[in-house]
Amino acid sequence: MTVPTNADSPFDLAGLATARESERYSLHSQHLNEMWVRVLKTIGYDVGFNRGVGPYLFDRAGDKYLDLLSGWGVFALGRNHPKVRDALISVLDGELPNLVQLDVSVLAGVLAERLLKRTPWLDKVFFANSGAESIEAAIKFAAPRPDATPSCIVRIPSTASPMARCR
């Protein structure tokens, strides 16, 4: 299967974002969260970030901002990191099957193997795709077993996010 890549194609997402840039705030107000748009405009952050490189964001005027929020941890390597981009392109170009329900992933196994080489005190890896799933897993893994001592302490303070600490 060949995916169309011309500028008129719905699959050219970068081109689509560029073409609809002038509608950024109206689209968000109409279809998502009007109050967030109002907040951004009130605090002067309706600058229209249109590029991200490493820890920096660039607005429509070309001004450069150091993003110290880092996307709440999802940009630990920065935006558009060249090695991450190359890895994603490699997977996409390889047309690898993804998230097959009745199969296991070779790449997940390879990643787990590499992680475990760096953490010799562990013997298994669990991949989660959200904070909620991570907390659920921590609670399940910490469940008391008659034949083992607890390996995790899960603390859920009333005024903070759930946290798990493992030894």
C-alpha cells in the first residue's frame, strides 16, 4: 500500500498544519477547549509555536523559547531528537506490524532485554502507556504474596499524585 504524500493529501499532516495555522485558536475554541485559548491569550502566550528543536520552541515570529516544562516528562530527550526521529522512520519504513493483539512484539522484547542489562537486580519489564496504568501495575506488583517480602511501597497521598517507590 502506498500512502499519498502530496500537499493536498490528508496524510501530509505537516502541510495541513501549515495550511491551517491561521485557524489555530478558532479550531481549538470551537472543537476542544475555548477556556484554554482564553487563558493563553490573557497571559500573552498566544504566540503560535510552530517548531520545536531539542529543549527550544519557536513561535510564528521566529522567537526562541527555552521550554522548561518539557511536556511533563514526555520530551526528556527534547523535541524532534534526531535519533528518535531516525528510529521512528526506520519502524515506519519497515512496515512492521504494530500492536497485534494475538502476538508479541520483537522490538518490545529487544528493548526489555536492553533495559534489563542495565538493571541486573530486575528480571522482568512491564511497559505501560499511561500514568494510570503505571500506578495500577505498581499496586498489582506490590500485592502481598505469602512466599515473598514486599518489593514496592505504594503511597497515595490525599493532596498529591500517586507515587510508587520500589527497592
